[in-house]
Amino acid sequence: DTWKYAFEEAMTDVQGVYAQKFKEEIEANSDHEVQLFPFGTLGESADIMEQAQAGILQFVDQSPGFTGALIPEAQVFFVPYLLPAKSEELGDFFRNSKAINEMFPELYAQQGLELLTMFPEGEVVMNTKDPVEKPEDLNEVKFRVMTNPLLVESYKAFGATPTPLPWGEVYGGLQTNIIQGQENPLFWVESTKMYEVTGAITLTGHNNFTTAVMANKEFYDGLSDEEKKLVQDASSAAFEHILEYQKGLSEESLAKIKEAKPEMTISDLTEEQRAPFKEAAAQVEAKFIEMTGDSGKKILDQMKEDLKAATQ
Ligand code: 6CS
């Protein structure tokens, strides 16, 4: 039989490379076939999530940036400067975190989803029309964010006018000046040619892009123990593969952007320049607790504990 798996990016982007490895592992170790649906083939992120919940798709990759309405606690990934910047520490965190591996699966299960993995996709940069070096530079900037209330709060705290939009509207929005900025990892800025419609990239170090892969829960619960292990093993193999794949990816992507558009302004903010953005974090964290109550606080506290363990 054929298992359908949709994701939010192209086949050659990070989610696509992960999905291809997952497919390869499943097909090498069973008679099941995995059919992959990249971005644009079945609609926006919200559409593929609906299809996965309805059981039309067996697997879906949806980033917490879009899952906030369904699972408010997933917005924890948008508390600025929470995740570590070093890739080894990030890997350890995702591998061993109790919040990720025990607490989030319960929340996804309530939405009919079996959470298989969460993994990082790369440091997020601000990508704007005009250079940004301080919060004042974001004044009057309509900044596109993923559709997630906490991300709106972050960019308010950073000094911008946040504008939540699905991905499909971002290129056109920048081109027609409806928005003047967006944030994403460098590989994505490069592969989707965002540099064509923007003029500046700012490294603020405020986040790493997190994504999540899940299965329809009814489908997963109906698998035999052996098949469940097959899915878990394929997920683990794809997780290790994608961390390895990302080594040096941001640097390569930045070099390609510079080559395609030499006049692009690249600002890697100093610690001093980052300080006012860091100061905004406490306010965003408080908003997160306000939005999610006890359940969110428990996840955040556990994450902080897991982060401590991963960065020691
Ligand atoms: O910003 C977004 O909406 C998109 N960013 C990435 C890195 N992946 C998919 C997502 O749709």
C-alpha cells in the first residue's frame, strides 16, 4: 500500500530532504510505499494539516509556526533566544528533551496526531527591504510572520508591525510592498529567491526554525508493533540525516545569495546590537504564559530544564 506524506517545502529543501530519507528507510525495510507531496501540490500548510487530521494523508510536516491555533503550547518555539545557537546543543536538545519527546506528543494526540519528530531547520534571519540594526529600524515595517499569535507578539516587541500570512503570499507581498520584511532560515531565503524582492539580511540570533513531523493518529494506532517500529526507526534515521545535512548549509546559502545579489546588505549584529532584541524576550515569554496558562508554563519550564541539560 501507499502512504501519503505532505510537507511545506520543495523536495530539495530541508523538509524535503528529511522526507526523502524517511521514504527511503520505509521502502528499504518494508513493502510499503511512501508518496511525497511537496509545497504547492496539495495547498498551504493549513490545508495539508487538515488532510492529515482527516486521514487523507498518513504523514504531514507542519511547523509550529502554523500549529499555534491548534496547539497553543507549540508557540513556545517563538519565545526569542530560548533555543541554543550551537548546532550540537540543538541536536542534543531535540534528541533528549522530555518536553519534545513526552509532553508535546500528548498535546498532538489530542488533535488526532501522532507526533514523530521535531527538528531544527536553521538559524532564522530577518530579511527586509531596508537594513535593520536596531528595533527602531523596524518602525513602520510590515513584517510577515507565520500565522501564530505569539510570533505577532514577538515582532510587536521588536518594534515592527507584524503581518501574519501563509507562505504562498510572501513573495508577491514583498514584490508589491504590502509587506517589507519576513523571517526565515538562510537556505529558504535562497531557495525561494526572497533576495530578489528584498535588500537586506540581518542575523539577530533570536531563533532557530523548528518543524514537526506527525502521522494521523488513527492510522498510526492501527499499525502493527513491527510497523510502528519501522516508522519510529525511519524517523530517527531521517532526524540524524537532516542534522548532518544542515552542517554548513546556512553559510553555503549565504554565499549563493551574495553571488546572486552582490548588493544585498548583510548585517551580523554584535552582542551589543542584539541586546535590545534580547530584552524583548521576557515580554514575549510573559505573553506565552498568558495565552497558554498552566499547560504552557509546564512545557516552558520543562524545556528550560531540558535546555540546561543540553547546553552543559
Ligand atoms: O515561513 C514559512 O512559512 C516557511 N518557512 C520554512 C522554512 N518552511 C516552510 C514554511 O512554510
